[in-house]
Amino acid sequence: GWQVTVVAPYRSRPTRPSAGQQLAALSADAVLFASGSAARAWVAVFGDSTPPIVVAMGPRTAAAVTDAGLKVSVVAADHSLPGMVASLERHLAGNE
């Protein structure tokens, strides 16, 4: 007797950054991927060019990033956005 309503909480939509945005992204110290779809979107725009450090949110995301053709530098032990940032901080400090 229940009526089900399907809701799409989010969706990935491709975008094309401007030349200035692309240059800024590539000149960053790091790029952080929280999903495989983000890595695939990155590759669609930049190919295999990345900043020097590539952080993945966890092992599944790291596998997707690798499958997309990018080299992962750091895999966050805590699979959250704060965990990714903490892992990047440790890596930059030479502790990971």
C-alpha cells in the first residue's frame, strides 16, 4: 500500500572548464578524487596530465582512478573528505 517516489540525489554532468580554469587546475599542488566518475571526467578534459599529487578517497576510488589512466599518490585511510585532506597534509609533511 506504499507509494514510492524515486529521487535522484545527485547526478554527474560533464563540463568544460575554461582555459584559465584548466591551467589553474594543472598548476595546483594536488588533485583529490572522491569518485571514479570524477576521475573519468578529469581524464576527459585533461587526459593523463595531473598535478604532482593525486589523492583518492579510498581503495575503490583509487582503483577507478588507476583504471582511468592516472597514477595515485595517496589513498585516504579515512574514506571521507576530511580524511582525504588529512592524508594529503600527512603526505606533504613527509609522514605518509
